[in-house]
Amino acid sequence: MLPKIRRTRELISKHGLELWLQVDGGVSASTIERCADAGADVFVAGSAVYGANDPAEAVRALRTQADGATAKASWACNH
């Protein structure tokens, strides 16, 4: 899916749009940074959160990873 995310982000940028690109499914601590690097800026993490021993901490950790990855992404915009 990462190539599809990259291509979608390229099209968004090419047309000068400011859109959120969401990834839903398979988002976890081991994949969220790769998704962000590919161009996603909204993440839906189900089992990574609800399957965790501490769901609240899982959300905090994923947000921290996502914020860090999206902040340094070349495609990042201000929405």
C-alpha cells in the first residue's frame, strides 16, 4: 500500500490541494512512520490500540510517532 499512498500524495501535491490522506488498517508502532513518510497524515489504528495492555498509552505513543514523522515529511502542509 505504501506505493499507493506515495502516488496519492504526489497527485495531491501536483494539484496544489491541502487534503488529509488517511490510512486505515495495519497501522501500528512498526508501520506508522513508514505510512507517514509515504504521505499519510491521518491514521486509524484499531488492533494496535485495543489489543494493547494500556490502550491510552498506545494512543499516546502512536501520536508521538506520527507527529514526529509527519513534521519532518517533505510533503507536510499546515492543515
